[in-house]
Amino acid sequence: MSESIAGRTVLVTGSDGFIGSHVVERLISDGARVRAFCLYNSNGSTGWLDESAPFRRAVQDGQAEIVLGDIRDPEHVAASVEAVDVVLHLAALIAIPFSYVAPRSYVETNVIGTLNVLEAVRRHGTPRMVNTSTSEVYGTPEEVPITEAHPLRGQSPYSATKISADKMCESYALSFETPVTVLRPFNTFGPRQSTRAVIPTVLSQLLAGARELRLGDLSPKRDFTYVADTADGFVRAALADVAPGTVIQLGTGRTESVGHIVDLCRKVTGNDAEVVTETERIRPEGSEVQVLLSDPSRAHELLGWAPSVSLEDGLAQTAEWLRPRVDPETVARYHR
């Protein structure tokens, strides 16, 4: 990108989360001033940023500030957006299995929360907003690789709320010329991801020395992107001069089955544990997305973005991060 994020003030919602914390660190490294919006809690925790030395130093140096709040609160969101140059909106409820249990909470956070950010950006005339979508909005695709023009299909309550959030962004772009870009990562993985996702689930059990690997369906295929590459995509989207409402995918253009991921994780850890299928880990038949495979050409064209970390190298780095954090007593527990 010809421009630089250095010196710009960037609000990151969901800063306390997996991807959000990596985005914050990348922004700090690039010289941005960061306003880290984290979910309010009585302990004052900033989630994964509690463990981030670069973030702590940036707060001490005045390069970063912490805002505790709730994306569902419109007044507080509006106050937090004031006087920023860019909003990177990552706050969301993300676990698909829990969306079967508590769908209303996904609507309130993912749809109403996004509406609150859009209204705040509109009120303050913020120059750029990036909304975080997901490849789950496509459902099982009609054809692969998937392009940004592919129809959307809500095969889970989670994906339905993300489709709704994307469409709210589209409507604000068309109705009010709100300068929002919809960034659509495929399956991001890496350090700090919770075990509700397949890669940390597999690696954690293997690293704990389990002889039985408790998993769900091994046949679905996914396009896995290492988190540092996803963070790079967010920084590039923050600077991209694209039309309001533009949708851009972030994916590698490579798809692998869960079964093959298990094989790769066995090699990384040196543990050849046998898979045991647990029915509670399997999605309802009509809700499972069978394959996701991106076409990364638009990201390359508009953002100059391309993944730089291979799946194999990313798995090795994730395993090294997980190794000292594995609890053998809890690794087999199903995390919705």
C-alpha cells in the first residue's frame, strides 16, 4: 500500500479477542494510535491483550488506550468512535455451536452491534470503517473457488447474523455513502484461538498426549489462513481507497479436509492418536458447510494482499504457542 497507517487513530472493536488482539499489535508495530475497545468486565481485563507486552508498552507510552464497553450499547459505541480515523469492527459472537443454543444473543451482538457502529461512523463522519464478515455466509457453495459475488446462505444462526450485518453495511453504503469495507476472512487460525475451533482442538489434545482424539465430522473442507496474514489484511483494508460497500475475501485459495488437518497436526506433535467421533461435536446435517475455498484475486488486486505463512508453518507456530498452555485434564472437553 502506498499510504501508511502510522499516526492515524484506529478504533478496534473486539480488541480483546483472538484476531482483534493480533490486529492491535500489528497496528502498534506500524505506528498507529490504537483505541482498544474490549468487552466490559468487573476485573478490568482486556482479554488476550492482558498478555501482550507490546500493547502494555503502547498504553504506557500513550500510543494506545483501553475502552471497556459493550458493542450493544449505542451511546457508548458512539462516544468511542468520536475523533478516530478508522474503525476496524471485529466485535462479535463467533462460535457456531453456541448459536444453536442462544441465537438471540447473536442477533443482539452481531446485528445490533454492527448497526451501532455504522450509526456512530455516520454521525461522526469517520473516514473509514472495516466490517468483519466470515466465509460461513456462503454456506455450502454452489461452486468453488468462491468469489465475492457468490450468493449468501444462512446455514446456522451465526452465519445468518453475519449475513445480516454484511447487508446492513451494504445498505449504509448505498443509502448514506458510509465508507465501509466488508472484509471476509476464511478460516483464520493461530496463537490465541480458543478450542471451540478445530485446529486448537486437535493440537491441544495431541500435545497433551491423548491416545484418543475426540472430534466431530472429519470430511468438511476449509481454507485456513494464518492470523498474522489476516491481521495484515485488516491494516491494508484500513488504507484501501475502495468504493463504499466493497466486499473483499481473505483466503489462501487452498482447501483441506479436517481429516487432513488431523494428519498434519499428528506430524507436528509426533502423536498418532486415533480419532474417536463424538456426536455432540457434529453440526445438524442441514447446517454443516461442506467446503470453503476462496478466490483471493480481489484481495490481491485491491489490497496488494497475499498470504505469506503456509498452513504447515502456521500449524508449527500454533503448536509451539499452545505447548506450555495445554491442560491435560480439560483438553478433551467439548467447547461450544
